[in-house]
Amino acid sequence: MPEPASVRMPPGPRLPRWAQTLGFVFDPVRFIEACRRRYGDVVTFGTLFDSRFVMVFDPEVVKQVFRGSPERLRAGEANALLGPVVGERSVLLLDGREHLRQRRLLLPSFHGERMRAYEAVMREAADRAIDRWPVGEPFALLSSMQQLTLDVIARAVFGVEEGPRQDELKRRVRAMIDPVANRWGVLLLALSGGRIGSAAGERFQERRGAVDDLIYDEIVRRRAAPDLDRREDVLSMLLLARDEDGEAMTDGELRDELVTLLVAGHETTATALAWAFELLLRHPDSLRRLAAELDDGGDEYLSAVIKETLRARPVIPGVGRVVREEPFELAGYVLPPGTEINPSIAAIHRRADRYPQPQAFRPERFLGEDAPDTYTWLPFGGGTRRCLGASFATFEMGVVIRQVLARTRLRPAGSRPEKGVRKGITFVPQHGTRVVQPDPPAPAGEKTRAGGAAALA
């Protein structure tokens, strides 16, 4: 069917869709950067995932996208790939009034003041992780951070205390996530449109069902708990939450939001933490400055370290919006309904005009009055769809980094910085941030000075 004469798409590569797919899967940074240099800051691509979509590399154009009407630019549709995992009632997949309702119900659980209620849980999880680290032997921090963040989710979100039930929850969650948390698992989901028909798909459905059984059982138990209104975990708060019509979430909605928080707040935060230590250990001046500030009780440079980590190594490379209702004007082009727009987080974070020496790790960028704005630094997306758990994630990173530097002395296991590789929808350190702990950690709870403990070996 011919397109309306008003449609005007941005330029883009004329390579076959399969060739562009290979570029995105195997060498996305180089492929995307080459296309940006050749075609400009708004580029049309076509892959086996999506026959035609537009990537945006200019913060000013991103501003147009994030400020666009949510009825015409639908983020829920752009996240449809996650449906088989998170469920169709997840806040990630909803648009319009339904999305707004779920977001309002979820927001109080992640208000800035709420973070203090989770701090002890995060610190205890960090201590357990540190106590499991070997001494004098190389190990991967990423796997340890994954276990740590899953511990935090189990306690802070689900409210399940340590013991066999929490262990079973974590085991079932990992069994569900692991098969799709890799390059090929996501490719399979993308090519199938989320339809499950293969033997691998059937196994995934079984594992998802095992997680669902435990979640629904926990919902029933929690609803009957006599101390429900005094509990501080997210599940308990959601059970008590009511929308503007006085309606509570259904069990199905609760399930989908809980799994969403698992997926969005587990792998991503663990990966960000692994990158933070990879970068800090390769930049001893930044590490020493951070340790000194923590010794003095400050946290300004810690916040800058977290922001620079998420700039230099964004865990999620981009976000999406699908055009609906009528053509959408963007940067002088006219995009027809059905076109997906993808602001490229990773590419914008590498712009030399916004971040001088973009390859350098310089937390100082985020200190002072000229710090990057919300359309130049966007690891959590932006607009009305900015990640609900952004405060939770950055707060957890701060707690964990502070605790690790207070109790341990780490050094890189290898001489070369780790490259980023795609794992599912995230970019992770190629070898998981391999480190060595030369000496046993200081005992948990003991007063230590981060500056002394964190000095490089």
C-alpha cells in the first residue's frame, strides 16, 4: 500500500534487513555510530525485529519525543517484546489511562523518602555478598551483584524474609530469567513476536508458571497478614493501594507489576554496579577521591560516580515510542503511524559536543552548575515514562558501593579494561568484572574508613 504523500522518512542504510540485524546484534556501537556519522542525527533502520524504525541521536530531538502526547507516542507498544515475561498488565506495556493508573498506584512505593526504609535491607545484602567473596582468588563481581540485587528485591519488594521460601523464590526467578537474559533468547522472542511454540518456549512457560504460583501464593498470604498495614515492603503497599475510584489492583495486575520490578530492578542494577566497580578500579584517582569523601561523610562525588557510570556504560542502550493515530512530525520529517522511534541512550551519552572526551571516565562532569540535563543524560528514559525505579536503583548503588569500599580492598584481576557485550537487552562487562580481594574483608558493622580500605593493592 503506498504511503500518504505527506510522509517523509529520515535517511538510512540501504542494507538488507538481515544485514542490519547482524550489525545490531554483533557490533551495535560501531554499526550505529557509522550510520549516525553518515546519515545524521535522525536515521531510519530496518531489521528482522522491525521492518522500519527511526533512531534519534540529538538531545533536542529527544526532547520532542519525550514531550510528545502519550496517546500519539506509545511506549507500551514499544515494550511489547517483554510481554511473555512481565505480563500484559505490566506498567511497561500499558499506554494511556491504564498506564497512568498503574503508575500512580506504584509511585508511592518509590518516593525518595521511602528509600530509607530499604537501606538496612540493601546494606545487609551487601554484607552477605562481601562475606561470600573468596580471598586471593579471581571472581566475577557481576554474578555476586546479581545475587545481591535479587536478595534486595526479595526483601524490599516481595517482603519475603530469609529462609527456604526466599531461596525458592530466587531459584525460580533465576530459572525463568536466565534462558531469555542472553543475546539469543531475546532474538528468539523478537523473531517470534513473543509467541511460544518451541520446546524452549514450553520450558520457559513452565518456569514462568512456577514463579507465578509462588507469587500468587504470597499475595494470598500477605493479604491475610495481621500486620499488613504496618509492613514496608512494596507488595504490602500495593495490596493497600487504591486508585481514584477506590479500586485495588487485581491479583493479575499485582503479579505483572511484581515481575516487572524483578526484571527491571534486578539484572539492570546488578549490571550497573559491576560497571561501577570496573570503572572505579581502573581509575585510582577517582577511587581515592570517592573514598576520601565517604570518610568525611559526604556523598556528592558518590552521586557523580553513579551518574558517570550510567553515562559511560548505560545498561539499557535505548528506549522506544510507537507512532499512533496520525503522522508525527519529528525534526522536519513526517513519520507514519506504526513507526517506532528509538532515542539512543548510548549514542547520546557518547556525543563529544555534550560530553568532551566521551570515552573518559570523569565523574566531575556531574558536579557544578553546568551538569548534563535530563535530555542529555537519560539512562532511565524520560518524560512521563521515566523509569519508576530510578531512585531505588541509584540509592541501592550508593549503599552497595559505600559498603564495599568500607569493608574491602579490591583490584582488577586483569590488566585490560573489560569491554561491553550484549546480554539480553542489557550491555554487561564481557567477563563479569573479574576482581581479586587480596585480604579478608573487615567485619560487618565494624567502623572502617573507606579511604584506607579502598586503596588499590
